Amino acid sequence: MKEIKAYIRTNRVEKVVEALKKAGVPGITVVKVHPVGYGFDANYFSTTHEITKIYFEITKLEMVTNDEDSHRFVEIIRNGAYTGSKGDGMIFVTPVEMAVKIRTGAIGESGLES
């Protein structure tokens, strides 16, 4: 199993989430975050509020999926989030050692099923 974390522009989230749902992603967590570094350019996101010039808002998507689907989901995210401008985002993929569904006790990929 793999965990995918994607940091993307908030205005691209709806498009990316819809594409992932159509592709059969088992579930997505969507969190608004304020990144520092990784190529996010605060000047690009400048506003009249001083704090947002330093800590602008983007959205983090998190999901856990089987190994076979991880590359496909990464490409869906990349294609949907792409604008060609600095600050399009980052995607990180890491291995997941175990997943346990609390309600059923299902372990591993079977825990990802609804």
C-alpha cells in the first residue's frame, strides 16, 4: 500500500477530487494548509493581508491506496493540479506498513474498502 500526499492550489481541488473519485480512489482527506518552502512562492499569492504574503493557503490531499493504483492516482493529481506556473504543488508517495479499519478490524488493503 502507498500513502499519497499532494499539496496543490486550492482552486484546483474540486477538479482533482472529482477526477480521483471517477478513477475509484477509496477515500480522500482534504486539509487546508499554509506551506513554507518547497517552491511555493508567496509573492505569487500576495494579498492585502501581510500574514498571507508569508503563509498563503493551499490544500493538502491525503489518500492510501494499493500499490497498483498509486502511479495512476499520482498522474491524475498531477494533470489536474498543473497550471504550468511556479507553485503548482508537490506530491509525495510513501509506503504504508499497515492499515487497520477500526470498525471491522480488517487489516491491509481490505481495510481500505468501504
